[in-house]
Amino acid sequence: MTLTPKERVRRSLSYEPVDRLPTQIGYTAAEGKRLASHFGVALADLPARLDNHLVRVDLTVPPRFGEEGAVKYDWWGVGFDTHEEGYFIRVSPLAETKDLDAFAWPDPTAPGLLADAVRAIAADDGQHFVVPNFGFALFERAWSLRSFVLFFQDMVTDPAFVDDLLDRITEIQLALIHRYIAAGVDGGYFGDDYGAQDNMLFSPKMWRRYIKPRLARLFAPFRAAGLPVLMHSDGKIEAILPDLVEIGLTAYNPVQPEVSDHAWLRRTFGTRLAYYGGVSTQTVLPFGTPDEVKAAVAACARTLAPDGTGLLIAPSHRMMSDIPNANVEALLEALAALEAQP
């Protein structure tokens, strides 16, 4: 059988048989331009050249810049440094005030907000697995608005304020979720980092107090609609993975091998949790040899998908421009080799 990318992802996330493992390669804007040039394709055609199975759709929001183009503001009013290839926040609009009533909250019911998403879904015509991009979903959204240090202080010194802030974010995200589901997405995709390399950024107890019940509310509409939930959460978060599975997580990303023990994950969760990612962008892709890249891909598939399903195999994070072209080529060759296996 030959499946569409959409059906291949859907089946793999459900541990159903697939003709081959689905694949996905994310990249920063700078790396995207570099890769398009390397492969001799238009930037718009790069996802197809990389055999990407997911299509992420975002809100239709006119870009807004400040400080002579050095800061780009998102829909929530948070300012990101445009000179960074990753995410570096320069402006947190609630850093100087706790007056949430006076804050200019974005309107999730605004007409046209999903215009680009609706067009992308229609143009794709059911070929790929379409998910809305809820990056900075809850915890990260709160601290990006308030500032990282101040929000951590607030969680200890002012829980009522934190509850209010998180509740307002949750209600806005829920309104968007219902609109995305009505537009025809195939699942939910969330990003919310709770961990550092060796431990969580804050205690599991505090996560269960502030984040878990609200995150459960964000997962619930997708699960009620029979749709899977994918979530990116960096760092060592094994302490709360059972909680995430409990509230409806389908697939865990990034499964970074420097942080996550792939064998432990499979042994602990069996088929109750699928995976997305698994090939390191921290070590092997930027600093390994092409042969080491190929070995890492094979090891990831062997450990996380011993039955040939349950995995959307991918670099653990967006590829950045520090990854040699030879290693990108090796990654694609290794993925193709996996596909050729009986």
C-alpha cells in the first residue's frame, strides 16, 4: 500500500501499520534559504523536497516591527529579536505592570484571523497532516508576556495574579482551537517548554498546580473531536510525562537523545505514547560526520519504532544554519534507507 503523508502520520501516531515511517524536517528562516539554494528549489517548494508530512498553519497577522527592524512583535504584543536565529524575547509587554484589565488582549474572534490557514487547508486538499501552530502555548506565553524572571517570582509570591494571567491566555487559546477544528485541521500541535538539559525549570508540583489543568482544557477539544495532540516540550520532563499522557497527549516532541532515554520511553509507555523527532540537532547533525548522522537515524528508528510505527521521525528541533549540507544530505539518505526496508 502507498499512503498519503496525512494518512501515514495519522496511522503512525495511532500505532497502526504504515508503509514507511513519516518524516518531517523543520528549519529556521536562515536555514530554509540556505537549503533552498543548495537543492536548487524555490523556498515554497522546500518542504516537498524534504518530504515533509506536516503542514503547520498560523494566524494571519500583519507583521509589526519596532526599533528600526530589530524587534518583531507577535499577535500577543511580545517583541522578538530579529537578529537571532532562535527565539530571543526583547519586549515583554507586562513586565512593568500587573494590570491585566488594562492590557490590550488580542481578539481570537476577529474575522480573517484564520484566512491563511483556511487557504492552506484548501490548497493541500487532504494530502498532508495539517496542525495549527500553538507555539508558546501557555507557560511560555505567560512568561513571554510578563518576562521570564518576573513570572517565576510571581508563581511563588503572587499565585492569584498567575492564575488570572494563565486563565486569560487559556480562554483565548481555546477560542482559537475551536476555530481551527472547525476549519478542518487534522490534530493539535502545542509548544511549551518546561525543562532544561538536566531537570525541569520548576517543580512538578508547581507544574501540576498551574499548568496541568489548563493544558488539559487545551487538549480536550482535539480529543473530543477524535484528533491527536502533538506537543513539543524541551528538556528533561520525564517527571510529568505520565501526566501529559493522562490528559491526552498523543505524540511527544522533540525526544532529544541528549535528554530523553529512548529505550526508557518505549519501555515505560509502550504504545500509549507516540513520538515526533529523535535525531539530535544539538550534537550529531551540526558536529557529527555523515556516517554518524546515518547511524543516529537508524538508532532512533530502531529504538522508538521497533515495530515500524509510532514515530514521526525528524530532527529534534528546527535545523539551524550551523548544520553542514553534507549532513543534511546524509539525513535524507538515511530516511530514504529506512523507507526501503521491508
